[in-house]
Amino acid sequence: MSVIDLITWTCAAVFICTAAITLLSVVDVVKIDPKFREKLFYALLIEIVVCSVTVFKNNVSNHYLNIIRVSNPKDGTTTKVKPGERFFINGVCAREPGASFDGEIKIKDKEYKLVNFGINNREIFSASVDLDIDTLQQTPVGISVRLISKGKIIYTDTSTANIIISKHWN
């Protein structure tokens, strides 16, 4: 058991004892001098406030908003791309320091890994992918982007667009 664990469990035990003694004295199961009961009651209130603030700080309040959204191509739009040409996506993101990007697009059953993820100082990202399909099609394309921190996916966004891939188009 680490020192932090020991301190945590000690504080939890003190909180439980204070709560039990205070509540039992309020309903007159345990007889305590009223001035000590009042002090126990205030101690219990302070413990509850400190515990609530700590839980909020550690679990609810996030110093960093982790979000990523694909904005181009927009969901349901059509884009023209020549085979071998790079297909670009753009979007917005906010991330914690050290978080990285990952993503791919899916055309039919084939996945294309997004590369060249970059972000400017206004939190706009771009990425690209090389396409090798050599036919004229309008195919639904699934776009998926993720923010990753410490090996875990912390946020993901998906989008669907149509793409026309052809050697020749005006």
C-alpha cells in the first residue's frame, strides 16, 4: 500500500467515524455533551464539503476540453479526387497537452490511414490520405478521427461523405 493510499483510507475511516458518532448523537443513541456534538457536526460538514470538492476536481472538472470534429468534408457532401491525389480532411479540436491524433477513412472494405496530422495555433487540424482506387464511383466514405492520450482513446468523431474517384473529370 502506497503512502497516498494509506492517507486516503485513514481520511475515509475518520470521515466514517465522525459521521457515525455525529449522527448517533443527533438521534440520542450516543450521549455527547452538546458543545462537542456541535463541533462534531461542524467537522462533519467540513469533511463533506472537502470530499465533494475533491471528487468534483478529480472526476468532473476537466482542465482540458478534449474534442475533435471533422468539418471538411461535411457530413453527406461529395468530393472529387483523382487516384494518387491526396484526399484532405479538416476539422477543429481541443486537446490536452501530449494528446495525439489518429484516424482513417474507409471506402468499401478498404481502410486508408490518415497521415500528416497537423494543428495550427487556432486548433484547426488537417490530415490527408493517398487514394489508389482507379474507378469512377460515388461511394460513401467513412471518416474516423481520434484523440489519443497515454495510449487510450479520449475522444472520437466520425463522419460520412461521398467521394468521386476518377482518372478523368472536369
